Amino acid sequence: DAEKKKEALNDEIEDLNGTLKAIEKRTEEILQEKEDVMKELDGKQILLESKERECITLTKLLEISREKESAVLSEREALEDNLNECVLEKKKQHDILIHKQTQKDKELRNFKKMELQLSMIYHSLEQEKSQHNRLKLEAEAIPKSNRVLLERRRELQKEIEMIKRSLAEQEMMSGMDAHILEECIAEEGRLFKEQEKCRDELSRLAHLTWLKVEEREQKSRDVQKAQIQLQNIVKEIKRKDLEIREHKKRKREIQNQLQRFAKMYDVIQKERNKCINLVHAAQQKASEIKNRVKLLGNEIENLRNTLITKERKLQKQHLKNTNNVAITDSLKNDYCKIVQIVHEMKEKKKQRCLDLEKLTNMVTCIEEETLQLHKKYERAIQQQNESGLMLRNREEELCILYEKINMQEMLCRNGDIEMQVMDEKIRFLKLKVAEKKRQIKLWLKALPVKNALDAHLVVLQIQYSQCKDRIKQMEEIFADPLNESRKRELGGKDPSPPELLKKIEQLEVELVQKEEKLLETDFLYEHVSQLTDRIRAVAENEKQDTLLLAKRTNKLQKMVKDRTQKMMALVAELSMKQALAIKLQQEMRDKERFLMTVSSRVDQGLPPPKEIENEWLKVLRNEKMQKAAAEARAKRAAEEEHAAAPGCVHTTAEQRPTAYVPDDEHSLPLPRPYGALAPFKPSEPGSNMRHFRKPAVKPIEI
């Protein structure tokens, strides 16, 4: 055995030497790869530096272009502001000019209107003066004619008065003269009326002539006004034509200005689009350069990581080599020790062989004893099982017997009750039979008198019919008022007072006799009622006794049932205990067998089975979990104590952010506080959002 182990150790040493040589070759290869990687890393670093310089130059150019763009934009904004100010000033001046022109036109129109009104006033004044003069002349001419007429009228009136006076003096004139006088007076009145009519007609014609003259003058004035208005309208039309021409000229100028502004706007828009395109291109280039820089940085980091991993592998390999050398030394030392141990083991082997023979003899004896004990134990268990089965069978038979006894007792009790009912019925029937016999005897005694009673009944019926006929005759006689024989005097004589007293005494004696008989019957009734009450009380007592007996029997039956149920429960519990005992015995056998196997493995120097290891791991895991739970409880209690302290606020709300990281490229990525206007936390979208369509984002056209 020692030689085999020695050969195995030599083989292992050779293998280790081969692996050591392979490791040395691998280390040389790794060093060569390291040099190559370092060269590549230097080249990449040079390339990275050149790219960084290009990036710096591009960023500088981009900043310069941005500054130029900002300057151009500022100048453009200033020019646009100046242009807007000039346009606004021009609009203001133009509006002021238009306003002044409109005011001037209004003043001119008002002035012309005033001139026209003044000329019309002068013309009307001249007409009024001429009319005034004409009216004066007419007024001077009219009074002269009126005076002549008035004088003529006065003279005629005087003549008429004179004629009337003369006529009044000549009262004694003839009828012919009177008739002529009347005609003259009538002619005079008619002439006066015609005169009045002619005067009215003359005044009307004079008024009409005056109206016609006024109408003609008014028409002439209207014609003059119309001519003046026509001239004014012609002048206004000419002025409007001039204004229209001016507005057309202004419109052409404004259109020309708009065209110039549109051209300028197109030029500015094109320049703006060019600037925006340049800005976008510069941003894209900058982003591409940044991406390249990031990629180069990632490649450098990857190379560094590979270099670090290879260095670590190299160090591990060196450590393995040193460990292998140490292992070879230790193996050599172990080999020497093993050679010594082999000699010692041989001596111990001989001693162990002797001990083993002794132990085998002892084991055989112990096995024989254990076999005998097992046989005895199996016999005892078999006897116990047989006795348990017999006990169960006997208990079942006992339960069946108890049930039969209960049924028999129930039948006996029912039979007793039926017997009592039948006895009651028999006693009642006996009483009925005695009553019937008594009635039969009475009827038999009354049977000889029946014939005499029947004959007497016939006689009484005849007498009753005769009495009825007699009553009818008497009623007819009594109802007839003309019959004097309807009344009938009663015959006989009234008894004397001593006879009446004797009769009263006799009746009193009979009454006393009747009362004595009545008292005797009452006494008998009371005696019979007492006897019946006693009998009834006895019957009630017997009923109470029967009720108590029935209750007692029911109670006993219930107790018997409870005892049987308890007995059955005890039997079931006993069977369960027996099953548990059998199960525990089986477990004990399994544990003994397992203990034997474990002890045999320990004696052989082998480790225990995996089941014990798993159980031990479970125990350790449970202890660890209990310890963690205890620590968590202690931590929770400490937190609760800290929260219960004064001035401490306990909250379950989620912590809200109070700062943000800006996305600006020119600033450092440091958090900035929100301030007073912190963003709100949007709520999670609900289930009803599935009914809404997502908005289509339109592209921005520049």
C-alpha cells in the first residue's frame, strides 16, 4: 500500500511539474499579450488626444459661430425694432395728416354753407324790403278808397233815415204807396246784401292775388336755392374725384411698400432658415463628436479592464505556482510521515484483528439475545392486539345487549300504560253494565202497571178532548153579547175561618215533612260528593305517581344512553391510543434502526447521512430566522420609541423631490432647488384612459 501511495505521489508530482511548465508558458504568452495591448493602448491614447484636440477646435469654432450668430441676431433685432418704430411713426404722421385734411375739408364745407346761408339771407332781406315797400304803397292806396266808400255809405244812410222820417210823417198815405214803399225797402235790403257780397268777393280776390304773388316769389327763391345747391354739388363731386385720385395713389404706394416688405421678409426668412440649418448641422456634428469621444472612452475603459483582468489572472497564476511548490514540499513531508504511519498501522492492525474477533463473538451473542427479545415483543404485541379485538367485540356485544334491554323496557312501559288504559275501560264498562241492569230492573218492576196506565191514559185523553170541546162552547157562549145565559153562578159555600186554619196547619205540617225529606237528600248528596272527591283525589295521586314513575324511567334510560355513549367513546379512544402506540412503536423501531446505521457509519469512519445534515441546516436556519425576527422587533420598537419622542413627526408619505438636474450643456450637472413652484406628482392613469385616443404629434415646419 505504501509503495502504491508513493507511486501515486510521484505521478502527482510529475503532473504538477508539467502543469507548472504550462503555466510558465502561459505567463510568457500573457506578458507578450500585455505588451501588445499596451502598444495598442498607446496608439488609442494618441488617437484619442488628436480627437480631443479636434473636438476642442470644433467647439471653439462652434462658440465663435454662436457668438457671430448672436451678434447678427442682435443687429437684426435692432434693425427690426428701428424699422418697426419708423413704420409706426410714419403711420402716426399719416394718420395725423389725414385727420388734419378731414378737419380742413369739414371747415371748408362749413364755410361754404355759411356763405350760402349769408347770400340767401341777403337775398331774402332784399325781397322782404321790396315786399315791405309794396305793402306800404297798397296800404296807402287802400285807405283812400275806403274813405270814399265810407262817406258814400254814410250819405246813403242819412238819406235813408230822412226818407224813413218822411214816410213816418206821411202816415196817411194810400195802400198803393205803402206797397211801393215795402218793395223799395226790400230792394234796399237786397242791394245791401249784394254790396256785402261784392265787398267779400273783392277782399277774397285781393287776398288771392297777394298769395299768388308770394308763391311766385317763393318759387323764384327756391329756384335760386336749387341753382346754388347744384353748384355746390358739382364742386363737391370735383373735390371727391380729387380725393379718390389721391387715395388711389396712396394705395399704389402702400402696395409697393408691401411688396418691398414681402421681399425683405422672404430674404430674412431664408437667412433664418440657413442659420437654423447651420445650427442643426453644428449640433449634429457636436453630438457625433461627443458620441465618438464616448465610444473611444468606452474602448479605453474596456482595454483597461481587460488589462486589469489579465494582470489579476497573472497574479493568481503566480500564487498558484507558489502554492504548488509549497504543496510539493508538504507532500514530500507527508510521504515521510505516511511511511512511519504505515508501520504503526500494521502493528495496530494486528491488535485490531484480535479485538475484532472478540467483538464479533460479543455481537453474535447480542444478536441472538435481540432476536429472542424481538420474538417476545412480537408475541406480546400480538396478544395485546388479540385482547384489544376481543375487548372491542365484547363492547359491541354489550352495546347491542343494552340496546335490547332498552327496547324491552320500552315495550314493558308501553304495555303497562296500555294495561292501565284497558283497566280504565273495563271499569267504565262495568259501571255501564250495572247502570243498564238497574234500568232493566226498574222497567221490569214498572211493567205490570203499564196496562193500567195505558187504560188511564186513554181515559185522560178522552177527558182532555171533552174539556177542549167544552171550552170552545163556553168561549162561543161568552163571546155572544146577546146571550144572557153566558154567565154562570158558582155553587157551593165558602169555608169558615176555623176550617181555613185547620187546612193551613195541615199544609204547614206537609211543608215541614217535605223540608225534612229535602234535608235528608242534601245530606246524602254531600256525603256522596265527599266520597267522589276522595276517589278523585286518589285517582289524581295515582296519576302523579305514574307521572313520577315515567319521569324516573326516562331519566334512567337517558343515563343508560349516556353511559353507553361514554363507553363507546372510551372504546374509540382506546382504539386510537392503541393505533398511536403501534405507530410510536414503529417509529421507535425506525429510530433504533437509524441509530444502528449511524453508529455503524461512525465506527467505519464515514460521515453521517444527508438527512441529519439537512435537519441540522434546518435547525440553524430556524435559529437564524428567529434571531433576525428578534432584531427586527427590537429595531421596530426603537423606531416607535424615537417616533413617540416630542418634536418628532411620524409620516408614511413618499418622499418628494425638492431639486432637479438641469439639461443645459453649458452648466454643470448639479441639483437645483425647485423653489416655490415645485412640480406636482401626476396620478396614475385610470382604466378609463383606454377610451381616449393618443394625440398625433405633428412635425414643426420652419
